[in-house]
Amino acid sequence: MLLILLSALATAGCANQAALSEQAALPPPPVYASPPSTPFSTRTRNGYVSPTATNIPKRAVAPPPHIPTRIAIAPRALSRDPAALHEFQRGIAYIAVKREQYRSADSQRALDKLFATGANYISVLVTWYQTDIHSTDIAPSPDTPTDEELAFVIDYARAHGVKVLLKPQLDLLHDKKHWRGEIQFDNETDWQMWFTAYRKFILHYARFAQAQGVQEFAVGTELYATTTRAADWRALIRAVRQEYTGLLTYAANHSGEEVRVQFWDDLDFIGVNVFYHLTNYRTPTMPQILEGWAMPVRQLTSLHRAFPNQPIIFTEVGYPSMDLASAWPWNWQRNGAVDLEEQAMLYEGLFQTWWRHPERPWFRGMFIWNWLADPNQGGLKDADFTPHGKPAEEILKLYYQMPDSAANQTTTAK
């Protein structure tokens, strides 16, 4: 059924269209080879097996109840329990872009749809800002969600048996030429001023996470140029541990930061925001997508060997439903034609490579990027990252709703 659906969508969503206008910051589009132009349902895939072909039973997912107001649930006492990482995390990144969105009626409906995928974790994003990459001011903006909004989402997830990774991050308020990974300073005074401001920011949310009983907490996200200062980060992590007793991670960027970070052994698991370049093809085949994963698999396997006591979790991973998604999966500012088929194939390639793979028991799950606080997000004409209302959502559900026994049998057969 899934293959028939994808085939029917090929005409509307296929990417063999006019050349796209790429973001100026990107290199010129490469010259693409001409892969087979046959529909997805008949394309030769050399060993690609859809999970629909094996009649794998789905995990039972009860319809979520509608809870109109915040649930008064007393916070649980947290403990640092690495054994909790034995549970495979079927996560989705939940985000809001405006204040008050997280605790709106639309947010509740969006969360109900998210929980129906079979997810057992969500990450909740909250963003503060600094002016530019050289400033030491860190503060919320008018769009930053309040603690009460975050608590609403956390309570709502808990009521549905879903655990939470709280993920604070920084963005730049008035610096469109750079991104958070370029935050850096040319003298020690400014570095220490920045770490002081950052510590105040992150400790606020560490205390909040402790009070709310949040199971996992990220001490940082994609601060590439700062993480060379391992001693400062180790001191920050020690300070966080004084306030928060759950599991800690850092969400490293996929572009080399993940293997450069030296303080993974101070954390409970390695977090990687995974948007690796996988192919140079406008319309990739499944074998080309799977081949594109070979280098990241080797790189992350080497990372695990360097830090064998810290399992690896993808704190973000996803693809836009857009032409060339396999070439530029990280670029959220790019414009392109809708390509539902490519997004669906990339999801299948992700799961085939990483889902409970017997050779990679150290890999403990992922958080799909992303799911908005909007029940009407996505759909067949949408080119953004959300899988909602697209063939990719059906693939997500097939894996996330797969019973553990069936999942283990599937990976053993790979």
C-alpha cells in the first residue's frame, strides 16, 4: 500500500524539474548524473525491502485523551540512571516559533497527532538569543516560550506516557551572515564573559528541568566554535550536575563537531544533530542513499570506540520534502520543488541503516526533526521538514509502532 501511494505521488512530487535557485551561501549545485527515472514502486533497489512487505504488526497506540488545561502532576525525583538508555528512544523534536504556541489548543491537537505515531520521547526546544557571534549578551526574546508554556508541554507528554529531552539553544538576533556554530572571541576576557552569561542561561533551564522531572537535558546545541574549550565546558557540566540529576547530553553538529568534542565522557550520552550529505543525485535511488550512509556509519562507529561508555542518540535527524534533500538536508533556508518521494526514501534509508541494527547496539535512538505546534502542518504540497501528512509519516509510523519483538527479528534479518 505504501509503495502504491508513493507511486501515485511521484508525478506531483518528483524532483526532475527545472534547476533550483539555491541559497547564496551554498556552493553552486553540482552536475548530477542521471539515475533511473522509473517510478519508486518499480525502480530497481537492489535489496530494498519495505517493512510493509513483511506484515509486521504495529505497536498498539491508544488514542490520546483531550486534556484542555495543564495537568497538575507533582514532579518526580530524578536520578542519574544510565540504565534508562537501554530503552530505544523513538523521539520527535517538538517546536514552536511564537510565544503562547506551546500551550495553545492547536498545540494539544498537534501533540495528539505526534503521540499517535508511536513516539515514546519528544525533545522540547527553547531558544534564547545573543546579538551577533561576538556579543556576550544572552537573553530571551519576545518569542521565547515562558517556563509555564514549557511546563504545559512536559505535563501533557507525561500524561501520555511520553518522556522529554529539554533542549535549550542559542540563536543570533541581528547577524544573518553567521550561525550559532560561529560564536567565538579573540580574547580571554570576552570568552569568560560569554561563558558566564551562558552558564546563567543554561542553569536556569537545568533547575527548571529538575523541578519538572524532565528525564534528559542538553547542555548545549551546535556551538561548534566554543566546544574546543573543553575545560570551560567540563566546568559548565559540573555546575549543571549540581542542579540537575537526570541524564545529560550535548547536541553536536554533524559537520565534524561530533568527533572533535573531548568532553563526551562527562556526559551520559553522545547527542548528534544528523544532517549528513548523502548523495549528489537529484533523484537518488535507495542503493545510493544507503551507500551515502557508509561514511557517517564509519565516523560514528569510531566515535563510539573513543567513548565506549556513552551511547549515541541522534538529537536531531530529518529531511525536507524537497528536491535535493539528500544533498542539502541541513539547509532550512533553501527553496526547491516539493519532492515527497525523496523525503520518504530518505526516511526508509535512515531506518534501514540505524533501526536496532545488530552491529550497532550502542546506538540508542533518534529524534526526528521536526513536528510543529500546529495540527495543520505539512501535507502533500509542503516542502518543509515535518513528515506530517506525507508518505514519510507512514514510514515513521511503521517503525515507531513496531513491537520490540518484531523489531529485533527485522534487524536480525538485515
